[in-house]
Amino acid sequence: QVQLVESGGGLVQAGGSLRLSCAASGRTFSSYAMAWFRQTPGKEREFAAAVSESGARTYYVDSVKGRFTISRDNAKNTVYLQMNSLKPEDTAVYYCAAAPTYYRHNYKPNEIHYWGQGTQVTVSS
């Protein structure tokens, strides 16, 4: 019912910036909290950031707080992740995700109803 397509990944030097976009299809986009997860080979997919249904509230994992900004434009059915001051440890496949409820908590993958296909972010040192 909800399809998510990420874009904007790529290769960037440490200290640089990237902006990821996630385009959603479906008329119920504004009913979902949205989140970004990231995953490296051999590790579990981990939460990075979430934004409430209206876009008014945000929550971040401690390791990205102050560097990443999640936002959404419900008129465009799009969620964004602005990533500044990137570090090599940020290298991962980044996944857009839709959840039924916004929480001020680190989401677990089993709380997600829909996933995007992922986009690779590589940060060189």
C-alpha cells in the first residue's frame, strides 16, 4: 500500500554533507511516522532518525544527533535526511521506513511496516 524509494546516496569525503530523499507513493503517507535506518554488512539494521506524522517532532539516535536532520514534506510525499559532518562510521546502506506510530524512542525493525530498497552512503577518510 505504501512504496518507498530512496535516492541521494553516494561517495563523500569525511566532513562533507549529503541529503537523502525518500519518495512515497500512496494516499496515506501523512498517517505514518517516518524513519531512517542504516545497515552495514554483517550487522543488524539500526535506527538513525524518526519524524512524526506532521513533521513537528523528531528523534535521533545519539550518534547522529546534532549532525543529521530528518524532515518531511507531506504535500510532496517525501521525507529527507540531511547529513552533515559525515564520518567514515556513517558508511552504510540507508533505508527509508514507515511506522504506524511516532515514538520518542529508538525504533526496532519489527516496528516498521514498510521499507524502501536502500541507498548506499560511503564516507571516505
